[in-house]
Amino acid sequence: MTIIGWNTRYSEILKEFGYSKKQDLESAWLLDSILKKNVSVNKLKKIILGKSVFIIGAGPSLSSSIPTLKKFKKLPKIVADSAIDELLENKIRPDVIVTDLDGNEKSLKKVGKTNTIFVVHAHGDNIAKLNLVENFKNCLGTTQAKPVGKLYNFGGFTDGDRCVFLANYFGAKKIILFGMDFGKTIGKYSRTKVFERKIKIKKLNRGKKLLEWFGTKRKYGLYTTFGPIKGFKKIRYRDVDSIII
């Protein structure tokens, strides 16, 4: 079940960014037709349910979090796609990648051959890229509109905040954010062109608002290593040990 109140948030997003609900639905139906079958949601539940989960974005603070991420190899890592390159460079394997396919195509295809689960999001702006899912061994489709066919709507707008909504949906005990800066500085791996910078920051602002709204619904087990985000407790890297116990 989609998180209660999401339809109102979705309407706000459509209005703020001038997106087309019709195109979102067209993209969702196309992704549904391309996906031969979804990876079993039970696989996601097995990874996430009852566990402390790391959510990893591609903000500027990601680089400083690498030693901590390496330390906790066995903890589940749900990753926004633009963070993949830095993780691969540091031999950190994502358990789940949340993507609308605007990340490094070469890296997406490389990881797509592994057992990593891809949660691919369909929206009106990525219709031309949806065939990329044919390269992914384990894939589940999502939409921000009404779920159609095999697709789900867990809530969320940007790759980063969708990671959080996904973790919550599948019962994460604690959710700890890394590289989720939501500032005016864009991470070096975000692959944002100069002329897209303004819209990127606008999307990040909306993503932060969504997480703060989410924090009013789930009032426990939410942490960030970079902040502030209302509803999420700010912690230092050295404090992570005590959080995941």
C-alpha cells in the first residue's frame, strides 16, 4: 500500500514542476510492457525487514562517508543511482539501486549483471531510457502515479528520497542517510549539466520536503549523517556503531 497522503504530495509535484500525469502513466505502462517479470518483493523484504539500513545518495558528503560504509559491509545498502560510481571505485556493493535511469549508463549495466536489485522508476521524462531495464538481472518497476500492471508506488520523488520510502515500506528498523546533503552544492557524480543545475536544486528541495513530511509520519529510527532534516536525528560517523545495535 502506498504511504497515506502520497496522492496529495504527488499533485503538488505535478503543479510545482509542470509535469504531466498522462505522461507519467504512459511511461508506467511502457515500463510494465518491457518488464517480463518483476523480481519478487520477498527478496526486498528479506534484505530490509527489521534491519538497520543505509541509504546512500550522491551528495558532496558521500566521499567522507566511504570509510564508514566500508566498515559495515554486511548492512543493507539502498543506493540512489548517481552514487554508484563512487561506490564501485571503493569496492562497495549496493544491495538495492533506486533509479530513474539518469545515472552513468555504463555503471548501471555493469551492476545490472550482478544480484543487486534494481528498483526502476517510470515517469514522463525518462520514456526514451526505459529499454535499459533489459540489461538488469533483477528488476522491479515503480511509478509516482497510480500503480499499473506489475508496477508499485512506494512513494517518493527523487532517487534519494525514494530510497527512504522503499526502506520504510519493507519494514526497515532504522534508516540512516549518507550523502543525502540536500544543499546548493551538487555532488560530482550527479551528472548534472550546468543548465540543469537550477532544476536539480529545486528537485532536491522537494525531496527534502518529502522526507520531512515522512518524518512526521514515522517518528522513530530516522538518522542522517549530514543535515539538518526535520524528523531525522543528526549523527556523526563514529556514532553509527551505537545506532545499529
